[in-house]
Amino acid sequence: MLGAMTPIGSLTRWLSLFTLALALIASSSAEARKGKRGRRTKRVEKVQKPAVAPSAEEQADREPVEMDVERVLLHARALTKLGPRPANSEQAKAAAHYIKEQLAALGLKVEEQAVGTQDSMAVDLAPLYESPEQSFKSSDSNFIVRIRAKGAKDGPLLFMAHYDTVATSLGAVDNAVSVGLMLEFARYLKHSRPMRTVILAWTAAKEPGLAGAHSLADKLSEEVQLAVSLDGLGSEGTLSMRGLSSLVGQGWLLWLAE
């Protein structure tokens, strides 16, 4: 069962960390807007316009939205019910349909990018991940959503998670929880105004040589400032942010906090 593979306490810690990162991204923008409103106060007082009641949709957008662990788990359960979702399978396409359906329900514009044939170099990160040098032809697609920030000067911040699995696993931890968290993040971002433009990407065919990630990199590498890949969320053990440690990625952590 999903609950056995994704302890709530572990997932809650990941979600808290993820929300903190988002707060760092958004807080400077909020303070900047607050400061600008303060400097304009006197001028606005001189030219008062009749108040107009917000529409129901506008009111809903103004209400505070928080990240919800239960929503994340609902998405993860829906995906695991599809069974194993290996690349190029009907189950992988069903997972892709689910992702598109959820994003459409949020009113977000989704870019669909075919993965096609990708040549991958050998990857040896044993015992975490190993993949031989190979060429893989994918019939699946990556899905991209852009949450644009007004006036952002730096390049976009990319969050990504793969939606395929190995052929022998329901893929709760690897990687339905991350996919669900990304969907919940999309809902959160829709109701906020991040300081930096955020790109969310759900990638195909990670297990056969990172094909979806290679395709995404080919298309976005010149545009993206920093990429964060979510994988294995919800598993027990120490939280890990490879590449963003205080030693390796201190500059990137400072960039996020600016």
C-alpha cells in the first residue's frame, strides 16, 4: 500500500522543506511590492476611484493557498492505481493523461514536448542509480507549465519530476509522490506571484537512460538558471539535496534567498 511506502512524517518533512524554498523565492517579491505600495500611498490618496467589488474568481485568487500533503497523497494514490508505468507503455500514457487533466483543471497552459530518440551516456551513481550508455526511442512526452513572474530579471527556476517507473514497481516513492507534489506546487503557484519565473516539468522515460531529462535539457538549457529534480520523495532516511549543500551549492542557495 502507498501508506507503507510513503510515511506521512517523512513526506511532511520534505513538504516543509519544499515550501520553505518557495517562501525564499516569493518573499522578496512580496516585500518589494509592499514597499512600492507604501511609496505610492500619498499619490493614490489624491485620486480615489470608486471601489469595485471583486468577482468570485478574483476573490478566490486572493484567498491564501497552502501546500496540502493530503492532496499530494491523493495524486500519488491515483497514479499507483494505474500499476507500473514503464516508458512507452499504456500505463505511462495514462499517467501523462492524468497529469494533463489535473493541470487543465487548474486553468494552466500546458506545453507538450515529444521526447523522441535520445542518446544517453553511462551513469554510475551506485547504489542509487546506474544506467548503461544507450539510445532510447520514446513515444512519450514531457509536460511543461510556466508560472511567470512580472519584472523578473534572472532566468527561470526549473522544478522537474519523472512520471515513469520501472516495469516491476508501482512507483509510489519512485516517483508518484514527487509527481503529486509537483501538481500541488502548480496549484500553489497559480495563486501566488513568485519573484522568479518558475518552470514545472513532468518528464517521461527517466528509467531508460534519462531520456526525458535529456530532451528537456536540449530545449531549456539556455533558458533555465537553476534546475531542481525531485525523485524518491517520501522514502525513509535523511533528507538529501544533492548539489545544493552548503559546500557544493552555497552560491545557488544564496541566489534562491535573494
